[in-house]
Amino acid sequence: MSTFPHSNASLDPRPELRAAHRLQILARDEHDETPELESGKPHLSAVDLFKSYHKGSIAIPVLRGVDFAVRQGEFTAIVGSSGSGKSTLLHLLGTLDQPDRGEVRLNDERIDNLPARRRDTLRNTQFGLIFQFYHLLPEMSALENVLAPRMISDGVLKYWSRKREHEAEAKRLLEVVGLGHRMRHKPRELSGGEMQRTAIARALITGPKVLLADEPTGNLDRATGQEILTILRELNEREKLTVVMVTHDLGIAEQADRIVRLTEGRVEC
Ligand code: ADP
Ligand code: MG
């Protein structure tokens, strides 16, 4: 049973009411705007990034001097042909991997060269990651999947001491993504769109400031993909989250504030 007063609204089959319900939940923290949101200064930036992969003695250059900056609260789409390095770039931005040369900066502080543990902490607190194939844990319910990053970042004792609070937040986030009625379902009992909604709620549980999404609609039909994009847009507009989304779908990319195109390892001007 949900603890949310308006939870039945998310069951309403009319999409405009479901969206209105989500906005109602999101509107709670609207007064909580930070001053940087207004200033347009860079939130996340790539400075002359280089990255090659190595196959034996052969280096395969992928990124060859990528420069771009994402402003606070901006929704940016990264596009480029398959193999152009979009995922590589997103991984570098999210400190999942390190560049060979160049810098990744968050709020104008260099983050790519931090010690591994500091990068882990930073990733857990600042970034929410969303992938094409969801990466949900199959034996866990939607609710447990959303809670998993919290369990990992807090450790057992701290997590259990605030379990009720965390569960209430996870349920709220599942309501936000329109999945209040599927909290106890396991991934195999969810549709692709529902799995991606779960993954979005999971990305939000640690309170990130930046959402990094790698082809979040890539495995979904057009209508479902559009629903996922609408959720990401709402999070961007209502919660002022900075969003960087990789996509090969121009119809999806065109709905971003800005499109950055990767060609031959660089950002096309
Ligand atoms: P995109 O996401 O744009 O399709 P990727 O960033 O996944 O591109 O990959 C860019 C290029 O780097 C591709 O040619 C790919 O084969 C290669 N590549 C990606 N990851 C690795 C890896 N771990 N080892 C070797 N080559 C890789
Ligand atoms: Mg990719």
C-alpha cells in the first residue's frame, strides 16, 4: 500500500492527469532554488578531452580533443553516429572512466583526477546515471532497486537507522516517475518503459544534481520513449536538474535545449 495521499492519481489512464500528478509531487521543493541556477555558469565541462582504447599494441583513438560545457539546469543532447564515442564521453563526464588527456570539471573544479574514493563519493552524490538497458537487479522489486544505491552509499548500519525515511523517499520517487502502482514488481514483471522509470527513480535516490543518460529511449518504442523523455524534461524543468543525454534519435534530441554533435572524436562547431 502506498503512503501517498494522491497515489491513485498515478493510476489515472489519462496521461495529462498523470503528468499533472507528477508535477504536483515535484512542485513540493520549488522554493528550494539555488542561486547558481540563474547565473548560467558552467555546471559540467569537458576540456580538450582525449581518450583511446588499446587493442594489443594498437591504440584506437575515440575522443580527440572534446570541448564543451553544460550550464546549470540545461538539458543537452549528445548525438553522433554509432561508435563515435558518445558513451565514452558520458562515462568520462560521470567519472566512470578517466581521460588520457584533458579535464572534466564540475562547478569549475577538476574532478577527473581525484583519488578513486573521492570520485566514487562524488559520483554517488552528484550524478544520477541512466542506461539503455536499465541494469536493474532481477531478484529485487522496483522499490528495492531504487533503494540499492542508498544502501551501497550509506553502508548497512547507517542505512538501517534511517530505513523508513529512505523507503518513503524511494516511494515518492516511484510516484514521481508514475510507477506508484508497481513498487513490489520485479523487473521481469515490468514493461521496458516501467523498467526505465524504475531506473530513473533509482538515479534520483541519492539526490543528484546532474542526470547522465545513455540512450535512455534506445530500447523503447516511440511512444514509450517519448514518455521517458517527458519525465526527464520535467525533472530538468521542475527540479532544475542538469541533464546530459546521449541519443541517436534526432526526434528525441530536438527536444533538448541544445544538441552537441560528436564527429571524428570532436564536437562539431
Ligand atoms: P557510441 O556510444 O557513440 O556508439 P562508444 O563510446 O561506445 O560509441 O565507442 C566508441 C568506439 O570505441 C567504438 O569504436 C568502440 O568499439 C570503441 N570502444 C568502446 N569501448 C571500448 C573498450 N572498452 N575497449 C576497446 N574499444 C572500445
Ligand atoms: Mg553508446
